[in-house]
Amino acid sequence: MVSRGFIYELMKMPEERVAQIVRGIRFGMNLENLRCIYCGSLNVVKFGHKTNRSGIRRYMCTECGKVFNDLTGTPMNGSKLSLREWIVIAYLYLVRDEPIFSIAKIIGRPYPTVWNAVSKLKKMNGFVPHLASVLALLDFEKEAGRA
């Protein structure tokens, strides 16, 4: 059964907070796992923020000179879906095992859009298990807080 209250909380969560969650999953909460996604170097510096996505940091590798951000290499990169919608889709599909048509109805997006998002999530082997475990933990903490 879908926890409507938790879904509502995810949907009203500020984009900056969602960006923090994604950043924490990828690079650690204190950026302890931050490496260049192109060459693997540890010599990476913060390089501002993306102007079109709230809360998304940019980084520059001082070894290879390439610039990347919190979303580069994830299914969310370049997507028109908000980060909140991605998190809700991931939560409903990965943690609650909801069918795609139900997810589309819950978030108010067309079925093909949600199907494409789920297909991209399935292809991200390294990122998705961490995302699912963090979302399950958030849900558990929410449920424990009610009891």
C-alpha cells in the first residue's frame, strides 16, 4: 500500500533538499567520495551551481579540466522531470513496487514519461541501489516517527 503522506512530503520537499540527497548518494554527505567522473581523479574543486536546476553543484577536475555536476551520469541528467518527480518515481517503483500506470496517475504525468524514467532507472546499476536504500530509510524513519 502506498503511503500517501510520505509521497506528499516527498513532493513538497524543496529542490535543494532533493539535490542534497542525490549529492549524498553519489559523493557522500561531506563529498568524501567526490572523484572526477571522467578520469577518476581526486583533484576536484567546486565550480559553482547549475543555473537552470536549483541546488545542483558543478565541479571541475583539475587533472583533465572537465566540468560535471551532481546529475551528470545519472538518469536525471538533462531530464525535464523535476528532481522531486524523479525521487517519487524511484520511491514508488523501487521501494513500494508500484506499477508504472499507478505512478503516472499519482504524479500526474503521462504513462510514457514515467515508463521512460523507470527504464532509465533500471539501467543505472550503481546509482539505483543506493537511491532505493536511502528512500527506504527515509520511509522507515517517517513510519517510526508516527508510531
